[in-house]
Amino acid sequence: MSDTMYENLTHLGGGGEVPGSPDNAVLETVPNPQAGTDYLVRFTVPEFTSLCPVTRQPDFAHFVIDYVPADLIVESKSLKLYLGSFRNHAAFHEDCTVGIAQRLVDAMTPTWLRIGGYWYPRGGIPIDVFYQTGDAPAGVWIPDQGVAGYRGRG
């Protein structure tokens, strides 16, 4: 692959300033180096933070993002900065989780994508939010996301 395909990347090798909001964040993509081969990419995000839109108190989640790339893959530093931009963003768990999935789908049009948002308890109730684009491609190993359901002290 030619280095010219990476010329438009602004995050990789640059500063690490987190965008002020998800709307201002740029998700960068690069050509899939294994285009034509179905394989799974997993991002695990154990320290996701956003704000409750009503109380403005912090919410915390553990995300697992799985996708089977098509022609593009997401550049991981741009994903890290995009996810970090939620730190001062007020939204419900469902909006954050599904919105992240939809933004990734819009950016790279993967063959398949799923996200598990495992949110820590708010008001004593943990909320888990799941989204996927359809059935996983046949023949691709899709492991369990490996996040146990919340048990608290029980």
C-alpha cells in the first residue's frame, strides 16, 4: 500500500485534543488492507463517559464494538477522540449507544456492525443497550462480547 493513502489523516501522529462535542469530532477511515476478506475487528472501551441530559451527572459505560469491514476501516485514534468527545455531551444511554453505531456505519459502511453498551447503574438500575446492523456474515467468528451482566452485591 502507498503512504499517500494516509495523507489525509489528521489525528494519527498529531495532537490528542479531544473535540468539544461528538458533532465536532471527525471519524477518519482508511482503505481496508484486507478488502475482500471477511474478518472481525473489535474495539473495547471500558471507560466511556457521558452526562445525564437531565441531571448533568456523569454516566459511565463499558462498550464493545464489533465490525466486519468492507472497503474501509476506522482509524483508531480518531475513534478514541470521537468517543472522548462524549465526556461533556448530555444524552441518554440509548442515544449514545445507537448514535455511535450509526455514526460508524455512516463513516465506513461495514459489512456488519454491532455494539454493546454496558452502562453502570443510575438510580440503582443498570442499563444495557445493544444494536446491530443485521445478521453476522456466515463464516466469520463472532465471539461473545465477554461482559457479564451487572450483579452488584447479589
